[in-house]
Amino acid sequence: MKKNTKKLEDIFFVAPHYAQCIDKYELDITDSCDVRCRYCSLKNKGNDRLGNNILSWNVPADIKQKGIYLSPNSDPFSKRARNTTHEVLARFLPQGVPFLIITKNEIPRRTIDLLAQYSSQVYVQVSISRLDDALNAYIEPGAASAADRLNTIRKLIAAGIRVTPILMPLYPMLDDTVDRLPALVRACADAGARYLKAAYVVINTNDPKQMLEILKRPLIQYSFLYLTEYLKIHIGGGMTVAASQRMIMYQHISELCRQYGIQFQSCPILDPAVLEGNTVCICASYRKKNVQQK
């Protein structure tokens, strides 16, 4: 067993970081993330844990109402996480607990079969920003290939499980080109997707490790030149593409989606600027929750 692989008794609930939208208890299956995305500045910190171990008797009282989010700081289906993730799902799904799962990796067949038994409790988002696997390996070295991620989307849909491809984060001049972006949307449609989300990359320039990743990689450094505007988001902030360009791109993606019978929804958590106008469709979950709170 690798050093950072957690046993069930070492996994603790974490208070929700995304109360505006997700508002679920969070679990990180591993102490670090194997995907090692070059843009990621999230850090797995133990100081926000609730003190409730998932094996203890005092799990959160409202867990069936709020559910569990896998995972804020790690990928639940990396190779060293997937078996433990399956155990967590097998423990809580039969108790009626809903799950939101976000991954850049394959979901094993046995886990898809488990999820299918509780399909009404499960919503999966598969992150895929490009079809070019050489570029994927360059930016997300620990993620599955584009083909494997698309195949996972296909299998989930066939099993009756709700799934949305999320084109996040898009790098300007690398992912949003006139040939790559339409091909990606079409590939998601061919996999059976009916909903799609997207957002541009946000780079935290105050993170020395993240900036070093940029300086070491010429392609990312080239793309970084097009990040000209600071954007404050719910989990921090950083440099991204100018708002006017982002809105044009979201509208373009929305049009591509319409061509293939897909509904596009933007994410206010990852890009609050979409709330300032009526030109881009907002995520239904965010809209429903925030309308109810008013």
C-alpha cells in the first residue's frame, strides 16, 4: 500500500466548500491527487475536517439530505483510489445517500454496476478538455486518455446513470481553437451526452509551485500570455481569459451543443461573470438553489 493511500478509518468528512451550489459533505480518498494537473492549486488540508470519520457512529445527521461529493482535492478513480472509492460507495449508497462524483479517469465496470443499482442517487461529471492525448499527458499527466473518458461517459449513460462532460479547464489557444473545440463537443455528443459544461482555466499567480509548472512548459507558458484578467472565484482566484472573450466562447460552445442536441450550461462557481448577463445559460442546479434562497 502506498504511503498516501487512505484506509476507510482514515477518511473524514469535510465541510462543504461549495455551499452556493453543491453543498454536500466532501470526501478525499487520497492525501494527494495522482492526476497532477499543471493548473491545479488546490491543496488537501486536514484542518477543515468535521471530525466525523466515515466509519464512526456519528456521521452527519443530514447526510441523506445533503449527500457526498467525491472529491474536492483528489480524483476518486485514480488507480490507487478506485478500490477505496468503491468501498465508500458500497457503504453509503444502500443507506440512501446521494453522490456527486467528478473524475478525469475511468470508472471500473464493477463500480458502474454498483452505481446503476442506485442511479437516482448518483450524478457523475467527467472532466475532459481536449481529445489530443499528447496534450492531455502534458497538462494532466495522471488522467485517463480522452478515449477512455469518453468510453466511461458512454458506459454510464448506457447504465442509466446521469452524467455530464465538463470541458474544464480550457486553455486559450490550445483547447479553444476552431478545429479542436467542435471536435470535442461532437465526441461528447457521440458518446451520448445530453448536457455539457465548460469554463476557462484560472491560474493562481501567487502559487510558486503552479507558476514553476508554467515556466517549465512552453505550451502552457504560451497559453498563459492570453490570461489577461484577474477573476475571483469561490475557491480563490487567478488570471484567466478576458470576460468578453469568455462570454463569446460560451456562446460559441452553446451553439455547437445545439447542433448536436446537447444543452450547454455555464458554471457560476467557476466563472461568476456569467451571472452578469442573460447571454449564457446558467447551471440548473445553481439556478434552482439560489432562486430558492431568495
